[in-house]
Amino acid sequence: MHRILARQTLSPNVTRLDVHAPRIAQIRQAGQFVIVHLAENAERIPLTIADSNPETGAISLVIQAVGKSTHELVGLNIGDSIRDVAGPLGHPTEMIAAGHALCIGGGVGTAVVHPIAQGLHQRGVRVTSVIGGRSREWVIFERELQRYGQVVVCTDDGSYGRKGFVTDAAKEILAADKVDMVYAVGPVPMMRAVANLTRGLGVRTIVSLNPVMIDGTGMCGGCRVSLGGETRFACVDGPEFDGHLVNFDELQDRLSTYREFEQRSIACAAGTCRMEKNTSSPA
Amino acid sequence: MSARITTKQRMQITRQAMPEQAAAARAANFLEVNLGLPERLALLEADRCLQCKDPRCMQGCPVGVNIPKFIDLLTAGKIAEAAQSLLCDNALPAVTGRVCPQETQCEAVCVRAAKGLPVGVGYLERYVADWARDHRDQLPQVRPQPTGKKVAIVGSGPAGLTAAGELARRGHDVTIYEALHKPGGVLVYGIPEFRLPKKIVAQEVERLTAAGVKIECNVVIGRTYTIPELQEKFDAIFIANGAGLPVFMNVPGENYKGVYSANEYLTRINLMAAYDFPRSDTPVLNGQRVAVVGGGNVAMDAVRTAKRLGAQAAMIVYRRTHDELPARAEEVHHAEHEGVKFEFLTAPVEVIGNDKRWVTGMKCQKMKLGEPDSSGRRRPEVIPGSEFVLDCDVVVVAIGTRANPLLTATCPDLKLNKWGNIVADENGQTSIPGVFAGGDIVRGAATVILAMGDGKKSAQAIDTYLAGIPKPAGLTMAA
């Protein structure tokens, strides 16, 4: 069992949980994730580790409530426990050793950008972050990222920072400054737009993918993505890939596989749907 | 052997049929198909064993169960002793009694098979093992003298559990590391409830933990700890982390929504209980027409599962014929009775989807059998111009797995073959002293019982290895 040590609401549906997982807190590296399994009947959910504290044994997970299982996770309070946390999984971020990195985060993806910026900063790389959200309340990790370099904030509605998309701000920075590597994490359309932008400029771009995943150890193949026409498993080969090679259309499509199920699951949890009779359950 | 019954009388008894759920009923539920022999039939079946002086059945058993001995004890009314004898040879008899391909092992070489049907060794093993599960208090608890030697086992599947049982019985301090949240490996994520109830796996695991075996779930070796890190804490290591990555067909359309690997399909349903959605949170696409590609045990498990989830058509698509199906005979037989359709001599060339990228069918080619290939099986050859579309809304790919790189990539001294499987000798010894390996990570995809055989042999080799190293535990073995 893994106790919740701290809890913080970052946005209307984004919550940060600090979870006790001492071994993972000790060895995790930027870019790695854990699989979280709240209870017996819950889903296994992959979550990127946003931060850790080896002294308290805490790992920080930033969770956007989307399906029933994520809603239950964000509903946890200090002292509650998560049944299973496995990791750290996936490859650590490919970091440049020197130069200038542009870190772009959209929405909850900003939490994933955080350890990357942190790691780059520790290596002495100059970091510029561009982060965004729909409006002011959706902008997260701004203060944390400011520790590692300049932060440009964008909101879709202009309620905070610049009005517009993160790609607009990124485009200006790429035009004005030499950038050695771009790291982009956020919704699929955002990562696709960044990859399209940097492809033309010839700037290597790393994206972190979050496909449907079950075991996280390579066993199920549900997280397969197409990379330059070849199949890769996000859990063992990723989760970070060369953004210029990722088939984002396919990724977005596969992410929609269980949308109807998610809605049914939420409705049932809220008591607004009748539990379906299931004749095929074991005794 | 008692003179209660003559050989002639034994020969006159015909093989007892395994009672099973009626096909129509079981095709709509996940309850176990085989119900187990009742006492009377089990004792009758046991009397069919001729108690050969040179029992060939034992040589046919990968874990070397003393088959005539436990059957003889059973016929003599000493079931507790029969159970003890069986458990001494086989750490998981309730599992093997259900999932072993007896027809190619012990029963294949039974002398009674020469004239008629072999002794139902699997049925009797299951009978005795189930008795043992229900009467644990009647079995002596032998507590071995602790040796002070520590062994780490990677993976709690059939190989790992077997090795754990053997090593614990010899007094070693055993810790199993399991990557998933529940112990059992393929026994819980792969093999369906109707063939191997999860309760039975849980009880077998519990018997091992009661014997002192420690199991730590959610530990991914290669990530949470590496093999070199384990070497610092343990005197020996047995790697049995299983098959790993599913192989896909590499045809267009394979990433459409509705295409699963058999591992994903079965894991969703078995481990994550997707059959019980929305009570269970993990969903699975309930296909109306499910095409399962492949002809092995995993394919049979997947297609029979699809049937139980309500598929109107549950189909096996296999490029050879019925005679070449690698699956266990009973599984094929059960699938046929449950209404599974078999598309033989058929090979997929493309998965077809609609404009929303949902699977709507699979373009296939008809095949014919040509000359035998290196495996001795006749090679399937394409019949030109034979393409057709098989309508389906879910495709399950069950054509095998390849080695998982997670562990091996973080242990550079471990010698691998060209497919990424760990190289180990017949005793499981790898290229690193004190590190042994067995099961699918060595063999590629094989069976539960072969993995168990590896676990048993490796445990014996580990025991010998441990006897040769100095007593104080916890010493560093890194070279």
C-alpha cells in the first residue's frame, strides 16, 4: 500500500498527489512513469513522475480526472492509500549535455515537462519553458519551472500571459534564438503542431506519449505506436520518442478506443445508469 | 501393489470420462468446463493403472512426477500420502492437472494407450491435488532447517513458483519478485477462468507463502531493481520473467481500433476482469464477430473467451489445418463443441477498417500445404487469386511472443541468443555464475509444464550451487 502524503488541487480537474513509494523516489529519472492501480477492480493507469523527494520517499503524480479511475484517484485524501504502484518504467529522457533547450508543456503535460527541465538545468543546459492552458486556472507548474529558466505562459483566452497557443510563442523563440533540442508534452494536437513546426527548422524534438496501456512492461502491446512506419511499444521503447517520426493521427485515434466505455463507467459510478446484467461473470 | 484386483480386471475397466459443463451452457459462462472426477470414478480410473515395473509415464513428465506411486497410494485408500507424494514431485499439481498437454507427455507413453485409452493421469493428478487443497490440515507441515542462503526469483509464473517451492523445501530463503499486482504470471493474466480458476492459482500461491516463500508484487526487475543489484543481496537468482512482447502480423491496418494482441485481450479479461465491466473499471471491446489469428493454446483461450463474452461468431484463423494445430487436443475439442468456427488454410494479409478506423474485416488468402519445412510440418503456400474478406469487428493476434528486453538490457553480462532469449544450459545455468534462468525467457513461447520442468531443474542446480558457496548469507557475488 502506498500512502498519500500530500495533495494539492492545481486546476479544476488536475490534482497533484505525493505518493509514498521510496524505492521509486530514490531512483526515478526524468521521463519515467509508474503504473498505478488504486484497488482490486480499478484500472492500471500509467502516470509520468512529475517530481520526487528521496528523503520523504514521495513521488509526485499529476492527474487529470478523465475516466472513473482517474476521478477516484483525485478524490483521495492525505492518509488514503493506493494499492499498487509499479516502476519506475520507461526510458529516461534523452538529455542534451549543453546548449539551449526549449521545453513546451500543454495542460497536464506541463507536469511531465517539469522533471525534464529540472534534469536539463542540473546538467547546465539553458532552459526556456513555454507552457499553456485554456485559461489562467489551467496553467500549472509555472513557479516550479521558473527555477530552471525563463518561462513564457500562454492561455487560449488571454486571461493570463500571452493570448494564443504555445506553438505561437515557441515559433518566435525558435526564430529569435538558437535552440538545440525541443521537448514537447501535452495534448496530441499540441505535440503534432510542435513537431510540424520544428521539422521544417530541423530542430530535434522529443515528445512523451500516453497511449492506452495495461501492464507497462511490454507484455500487452496495447501501447503500440507507429514511429517512422515501424511499431514501437511506448512502455518499453518509450514513452518519449522523436516527434518527427510519430504517427500522431493514429495515436489520437487509438486513444479514443474506449471513450464510450469511459462515459458509461462514469455514469454508472454516479448512479445515473442501470448496472447491466452480466450473465457471464464467474462465481 | 495390492492383490485386491488382478491385471486382467484392471484391463477391463474403461477410461472414465471427465464430467464437464454442457457445451451450450458453458459457452455463456466463465465457470470451469471440467468438473473433476467424483471419488468413485477417480478410484475406478486409478485402478486402470497397471503399476508398470518400468513406468514410462514418469519419463514422459517434465517434472518427473512419480505417477505410479501416487496412483497406487490412491487406490490403497491413502489419499493424504498420495497427495504428499505428488506435492513432493510437483509444486503446482492442481494447475498441471488442468492445463498440461498429457496426451503428448505421460499419457502418450502409457502402456494402456497401446490397446485403447491411456490412464487419465491428468484427471487423477487433479483429483488428488484438489483433495490436498481442501485438506491442507491433513498434510504434514515439514519445516526444513534454514540454510541461511537467499535466493531471488524473478517472476511468479509456473517456472518461478515451482522453483520457489523446491528451494523453500530445501530450507532456502526465497523471495519472488512479480511485475504485476497479482502473483501467478500467465496463470492469472493468460489462462482463462474456465480452464484454470483463479482461486486455484491463489491457493497454490498461498501454499507456497505458508511454506515461507516471500512474494513482492509490483517490482519490475530491469527497472525497479537490476540483476546486478539483486546479486548484492542474494546468493543465487532464478530468472523466469516469461515470454514478454507480443508479435504482431505486420500487415496494414493492424493498429485499427479493435485489433488486440492475445496478451492484451486475455489480460484485460483475466487479470483486469473486463468481462465484469462496469463493475470492474477495465473495458474490453465485445466483438460480435471475433477473428483470432493462430492455432496454439493461447489462440484457443482467446477464441473461447470471445464466445463467452457473447460473440455471435468466434473464429480461429489458421494457415495450416486441424492436424497441425499446436494447441492441446482437449482445448480444440472443447472449442469445437462450444461452437467456435475454424477457418483453416487461411492467412490474413490486411486488417480492414471503416472511415473511423474501426475494424470491419480482415482480408485473407487461402493456403495449401506444400513440402515439410524445418519444423517437419508441411509448409503453407499461398493459393494465388484466393483473396477474400472475412467479416469481423475484433481481431486477436495470437501468433506468439518475443523476448522481453527490460531485464536483459540492464544486465549486460547475461548472454542472449539472436532472438534475445537468455542462453542457459539444461540446468538453467546462464553465463553468470549463480544466475539461472528458465521458462519462456529461455525457450521462447512454450508450455506451463515445460516452464515448471525448468523451475524444478534449476532449483536443484541452485541447491547444488548454494552448497558450494560459503555459509554466511548476504555476501556479494558480483565478480
